[in-house]
Amino acid sequence: MVTHRFLMLLFLCGTFALLTGCGGERLTPAALAARKALQFERPQNALEKLSEGAGDQSVEGHYLRACALEQLDRLTAAKAEVKLAIAAAPKNPKYKGYSLRLKLFDADESAIDSLLQLHDENPSSAAVSLYAVFAYQAKHVKQRSENKLRAARVQLEKAQASLKTALSLAAEIPECQRELVEMAIWFEQPDDALKLVDTLLRDEPDRVELLQQRVRVLLLSKQPAETISAAATVYKRRGRTEAAAVEFANVLNRLPPSPAVMEQYDSIRTQFPANTAILLRHCWSLGKGGRVVDACQELGKSFEQQTDSRRRQILAQSAVAIPLEMNNPEVAAVQLKKYRKEISNDQMLAFFEGQLAEQRKDFALSVEKMQEVVNAYRTDSSASSELARVALTRIRQVLSERQLAEEIRKAAELTLRRAGLNRYDEANVREEARSLLNVLESEGSPVRIPKEGPAVIIKEDGATAN
């Protein structure tokens, strides 16, 4: 009898949970259906569910309608709906937090402190914990722009902790679960992300977007065999098209270059032998696997057969970049001599020369060349900010702090002189130097600081067969 009553209690609790949302409010059938649609990023379907009949005018209905409208980039309408939800339930922190998040997305800095205060008052709210992540990120970017680097790092740590809370309570906010997965990937919390994406896949096992997310999570969790299997599944589900093959090659390129990885490369290159994007990723993997000469030979053969000038540029750059990234100055020097005339990008050439000089222990020449890379970015609008950022990092590594300050000062003076300012005071130099040091600071929406990647990232548009 006790067991029977216990099971009945569990059943009743489960039924009640399905009919309620955060804070215990009962959900209408329309709101339940809309929340399910939002869980799988079908905002238009959610709006249709909430509009059936006389239209769902419940508190949660207004909130879910706002979520759907936001996903459709109809922010003004979303704000109006969440305002109705707050009017009906002014003490509900989820609605307050959502409204503040929308303000934050409108670049309203006043929302930062208000949202963080709301989080302090409601630390166990899944929704508020998720929304607070954006506030911590915004504060992180703001403090970095003010050169408060230690304080900014603290905000990033708080954002990660807040996300951890939201992930642990993800069942409370199914309408936000796809966003939670993306945030977990962004903040490199693969264990939580994998649990959540697997939960979603149990409902929609054939959803390609979910399978792709699972591949990204497995990459983060460093499970190469499972990653290959999952990526191969996505490739098959997408009909083994050329675009799908390039995506598969992107995944393979991020894995350790094992025999299993090379076997998959052989398969997709056999199917699409003329695709430059797949070739490039294969060659980078060959380089990472210690087969730099093989990679250069493959690139050389393709270069001779290629007639498209842009692709010839990319192949030539890769033929130099791969041995440099793999710290093989002997092969790199040969490749640079061979392809110098083919590389028309002066900033890229200066970067290669600086990298080669550093590997040959000619640090003075290396710093000089890396300064050319930075100055090119400051004076040429088409120059690469990524190369400039990496060049500054290389300069920092080579020089002591005192030497660095002096070299950056000289670079700032040179930039000002090239800009046509014959007279410049110390304040201008300091400002320009600070600008150089912050060359890649975020100016837009809150983002995290990415980890160091390869110095040269060769990009190639997807499924082009030439």
C-alpha cells in the first residue's frame, strides 16, 4: 500500500510539473505547446499555437510570445509582450530578467547592474542565471575597454558560474535550452552541454541541427572516436553533399591527426577531388601529424593544376604557413622562396618573414617584421586585424616589458607620422600605443576572450569544386 501511494504521488507530481512553469504558474495547453516549439527553435510555430482561438492571454503566454518574437528579431513586439507579463506578475523574476536582457541587447548599459542585482536576489532562478550571463559578459567587455583586465577576468568567471547554475536547472526553462547548449559550447562546458543536447535528441533524434551541436560538444570534450562517428552521421544525414563534406573536413581538422581521421579524409577527397577547402584541411592535418613535406607536396600539385587566382593565393599561403606553424623553418624557407611572388598580400608576407626570423632566433628582425604587420593594420583598412593581434602577441613574447613599451611607442609614432601628423605630442603617442595594444578589443556585443588558435587561419568558401 505504501509503495502504491508513493508511486501515485510521483505520478501526480509529474503531472503537476507538466502543467506548471517557473514559479508554479499553471500553463495553458497553448502555452505548453508553444514552449515545446521554442525548445526546438520553432518560433513561428510557437506564435501560431499562442494565437489559436481567442489567443492565449495568460501571463506565461505573454512571456513565451515575447521569446518567440525575439527569435524572429521582432524586438519591439517582444518588449511589449514581456511588459504585459510583468504587469500581470510584477514579482516574477523571470519576466523582470527577460525585460532587462532585451534592454541589454539594445546597448542600454543601465540594465547591467539591474540584472546583476536581480541575480543576487534570485540566485537559484534558472532563467535569471542565464540572463545574468549576458550582463556579466557586458561588464567584462566594458572593464576590458577601460583596461581593468583583472576585474574583467572576474566578470568572466562569474558568467561561467552563472551559466553552470542555469544548466543545472535547465529543465525549468525548456524554451531556453537550445540557447543554453550554445552558451555551454561558447564557455567550454562540454559535460553539461552533452547532457542537455542528448536530452533534446531523445525527442527529435533526426534533427540535423541537434546532431551538429552534438559534434561541437564532443569536440570540446575531446572524444575523437565519438566525434568522428557523430560527424559521419551528420554527413550521411545531409546526403553526402559537397557542402556537408566540407563541414566534415572542418571537424576532422580539429581532431588529432590519427589514422581514423586520415581514412575519413581519403574518403571525402576521393568523392570531391577538386574541392580546395577539403584539400586545405587535409594538408593542415598532415602538418599537425608531422607530415609537413607530404602536405607541401599535396599543395604544390594542386597549385600547379589550379587556374583560379584567389585559390592559387590561398594554396601558396598555406604552403608557407603550414611548415611555419609546425615550427619547421627549413621547409618554410624553401616554400617562402618558391611562393613569394605568388603572395601579393604584403602584410601576410611580413608576418611570414617575422615568423621565420623568430624560428631562426633572429629576434631583432622578427620584431621589425611583426611591427610591419601591426602598422599595416593601422594604416590599411583592408589589412587583417587577426594577423595584427597575433603579431603583437609575438612581439610580447620576444621582448621584455620595458623593450615592449619602447617598441610599441615607436610603432605608435610611426603610425601617426604615416597618417600625416608631422607634429604629435606625448598624449597622442600614448593614445595610439594603447590603441595598438587593444587592436582586437571587442566593440560590439558581449563576447568571451577566445583561446589562442593558429596564427594564420586560411578560409575557403564551402562547396566549390574548382
